[in-house]
Amino acid sequence: MKILKKIGAVLINNLWLKILAVAIAFIVWMIAAQINNPVSTHTFSNVRVTLLGTDVLENEGKVYQILNGSDVVKVTVRAPESVISTITAADISAVADLSQITEDGTVPIVYTLDRAESITSDRNELQVLVEEKKTKYVNIYYEMVGSVGEGCVAGRVNLERNRIEVSGPKSAVDRVSYAQVTIDLDGAVKTISADMEVILYDADGHKVDSENIVKQTDYVTTTVTVLSTKTVPIYASVTGEPAAGYIYPDDIEVFPGVITIAGDTGVLNSISRIDITDPVDIGGKDENVFASYDIEKYLPAGVSVEEQGFDGEVTVIAYIEKLGVKSINLPESRINLLNIPEGYSADIIEDGPIVVKLSGLSAELNAISSESLIGTAEIAANNSENIYIDGEVLILAVKFNLSEHVNAEPVYIRVLLTADAGEGADTDGDT
């Protein structure tokens, strides 16, 4: 007991010995800690830098662009293993305040992690390009690729909007010339309607890829009407009569004579032809008449023309010809007498040839001769009571079988009726 008391007295009366004891105890504790919980390092890739002060630039009408991917860094943390095992990339604070940007476009990055002994990074500065902000509108166009199904055609294309607002750094926005959506027809046989992605292009037709450009919308609802097709003829007509001495020989031509139309299948099934309902006026004309029509005017609602290179104008020609004249000396043998009454003989009694004067289309007149022309005269038609007198002379009109484009002046012949021998015909006219 005396010995312990002496030792305690020594410690109490000597401060330096106290401090030495504490230091030795701490060293012993540190050695034990290093053995049981050693310090190590761990590297975290793809740590995102948080940006502050962006509102300052926005208030100045400016926008920024991070260069060289400098807002993504690699961070190495030094800490005891027990701490390292609990740290994630989200625990690391990497902050850059854009209000502190320097003239050379750099912003310091500040790293913090409370539980780490130290923290280092492969990048200590953010590289930023600051520009004036620009906003403008560009037109939206469309491009169709692929083909619709057989017997169909792509009709009207409707875009939800035809302009779009783009904004961002002036250098990037100035490159944008127009926007475009691409429509893939891909054998479609019915109307297509979908949200199509809007892509930006420069004046040379190259895509403008910039994540710093903000589009008013990324997609535009686009509708393409897909229609059936059918080929039908076009018909035209005339009104009026040509000038005296001229004839319209029902000869009318339409150019083009047929067209391909497009529309709903149900509507097309009811169409077999297209009629131009406004006739060509040939009244008083002495030459061919030309007329032009916009065929769209004569198409049913919902039907359109589907002809490559055709502007919709149809030309109609009504042909007018001068009347030709011709005289033919027709032998009596070329006239047939019809309905000769029973018990009588009939003979044509003319002093000379029977002259037939014809007028009409020259081409048809040229084909008529005394060998081809045949006339007919009916006897019975001149006496409804069938009472005849022996030796009676009848005046009969001669009819000719002519085309509608050839006319004959009236021709009359004298026919002598003679009673056959033994028939007892009344020669004095009494019954």
C-alpha cells in the first residue's frame, strides 16, 4: 500500500507525466484503430456538378453551354473503410456557381463530403461558354418515304402546326433553317395519323444536333389521307347549230380522254365517267370550236385528280365541217316499188334519169354512187281505201337509206298502175 501511495503522489505532483500518459494512450488507440478499421480510398466516376447562379445569366438574357463535358467529374475519397462502405456518388457535393465565372469562361468547382478525411478530383474547374440567348420561329415541312398500298395514293397532308419556336445560344439557333417531320407510308391503305418527331436542319439539309436548343415541342401530330384510285373517261357535249352550209357530225374529242381520280373507295365505286356539264357552244360556227375546262369543277366532293404532270385543264374540240353537195343520176332500176296492190302492175314512167341531189359530209358523199344508192317508194300509202284505176298514174315520194350526216332533196316519181289481164279492174272509175 505504501508503494502505491508513493506512485500516486508522484503522478499527482508531476503534470508532464500526465500528458505523456494521455499521448501514449492515444497512440495505442490509433494503432488499434488502424488495425481494426484501416483508412482507404475509393474513386467515384460520373459525379454530376450542380450548377448555381443560372438565374443571373437568364436575367441578363444569356444562356450557357457546358464545354467538354466538364460538368461530369471523377472524385476520389479518402476515409476509413467503415465510412467508405457507406458513401455513394450522390453523397458527394460538387457545386459550381455560374455567378463566379471568369473572363476565360471557367468556374471553380467546390467539393464537400463531411465524413471523408480528404476528397480530390480530376477536374477543379467547369468550362462554360456564355452567349446571348436567341429565339426565332422556323417553318415545319414534311417528307414522305415509302409507298402506300397498291391501288392507293397519298392525299392531303395536315400538320398540327406549320411553325415552331426554337431558342438557345445564338450561335446554335442561327444554324437552324427549318424543321421537318418524316412520314413513313409503308404500304398504308388507310389514313395515317400519328405524332411525328420534329428534327431541326440547317440550310444545307444537315441535322442540327444541339442539346442546348429548346424546341417549342418535340412532336407534331401529322395526318396523311390515303385514298383509292380509279381511271375513268371524260365526256363532253355541244349546244346550238353551226352556220348555214356547215354541219356538226357528232365529232367531239376530249384531251385527255381519261384521267385517274382519287377518293374514298365508296365514292369511287359510284363513278363510271366524268361529264363536263357545260356544253361547247357551236351556234353559228363555221369552223372547229375549242374549249378549255378545269376538270376539278366537275368532280364529286371528296374526289381529286391523281395524274402526274396534269394541271387539271381539259381541252374539248367540236369539229365543224362544210357541207358537200353531189348529184347522182339514178336509174329506175335502183328504185324499189313497195306495196303494189294485188292484181296490178306498177311501172316508173319518167322521160329521163332520176336526179338525186345530196348534201352532207364530203367523206360520206364520196362513198355514194349510182351503183350503191337505193331508193324506195310505197304505193299503198297513197290510197288508204285500196281503190285503184287501171292506167292510173301515181306521184310517189322516193326515200333513200342515207346516214344522218347526208341529206337528199325531195325526189318524186310517176308510177303507172296497170290491171293484170283477167282481173276485172274498173277502167272507167265506177265501182
